[in-house]
Amino acid sequence: MSEKNKKSIRVKIFGSEYPLRGDSEEFTRQVANYVDSMIDTVHKQIPDQPPLTVSVLSALNITEDLFKEKESANTIKTYLEDELTKMTQYLDSYLPKPEIGIEESNESISSE
């Protein structure tokens, strides 16, 4: 979506309002709510820390979650690729092989 077509919304994160633009208003709000929730959780654990410290620790927590999800997705992808390879090999071992290939078939037609 072009920059013109992105919807502009205002969200509140850690007590401050921010104007944001995104393809989907609902998705942008979900992301903002997640960030606000994470900051609120960290702030409750360390209420005496300055906002910058709370924000940095929240960013680290969010990034840790992201890295864990990426690792999990990669593990699942690798597993599925392995399973697909096994299934393909299994099917290849039981399906009859064509006696004549496409290239050979075309050659015999053109030579006639």
C-alpha cells in the first residue's frame, strides 16, 4: 500500500499519544497495544526506573519474544521440509517409473 493510502491513527503508549500510519488500522492498534502492555508490565516490576530504562527493557523483552518466535518458526519449517522430503522419497519408491521420458517421447515423434 502506498504512503498516501495508509491510514493515520493516534495510539496511546505509556501515557503518551503517538500518530501512526499503517496499512491496517486494526493491526496497528494491536501492535501499539502489545507495546503498551509490555511497557506497563515492565514498569510495574521496576516502578522507580526512568521511562527510558523501562522502554529499553521493554524493547529487549519484545525483541527476545520475536527471536524466540523466529527460532520456533524455523524449527517448524525445517521439520516440515524434512517430512516432505521423506514423503516424496516414499512415494517415489512406490510409484511406477514411466518407461519413456518426455524428451524420448518427443524424439520418437519427430523422427517418424
